[in-house]
Amino acid sequence: MHTSLPDFDMPNEEQVHLAAESFRLLSDPTRIKILWALLQGESNVACLAELADAAPTAVSQHLAKLRLAGLVKGRREGTFVYYSAADDHVRRLLTQGLYHADHVDRGDLSSSAHTSG
């Protein structure tokens, strides 16, 4: 049925797996706070811990997982590591997730046809 649609295209297994892993990592509220803070600018663990209201050790563990998934990158300067969002895809992904959550929270899913980015 779907294969008869002219523009129908399923993602391959690797794409599906990687997307699911990214969404799994974004299912944690602390990680969303960390990523949102990093979208505002580069930061270190201590500052992110304060912004996310979490222990620095927990933030370090979250950052390690986000880095492995390619959502965050780090830059070493002396003994400090400064983190930032990996790229603009992360910004769009998180912004769309928060936009959707805002509309679900307000019970307004009629705007789902609106897309940005």
C-alpha cells in the first residue's frame, strides 16, 4: 500500500537505530536542560551543573553520553573542558521537541502542521 506512493521512502536500519538512540538520550530532563544551556553558548561542567540544578558528577556523566551520541562536543583549554552543542541539527531537534511539548501541554495540537527549520 505505502510502496505505491511515489515519494514513499523508509529510513534504513542504521538511521532508525541512531535516531532512536538520540531520542532515548533526550528522554532525560537533566540532559534537555544541559543541551538547552549549551545552545545558548559554550559552558563548563560547573556552570552546567548550576544551570541544570544537578551535581557536577552527574552532569559529567550526562555529557559523556551526549558526546558519544554526537549531540555535544568538547574543547579542552588547559585543565578545563568547554562543551557546546554539536551542530545546528541539535538546536532544531531540541527546539522542535520543546515546541511540541508546549503545544501538548496547552492541548493545542492543531498547529502541528507548522514546521520550522
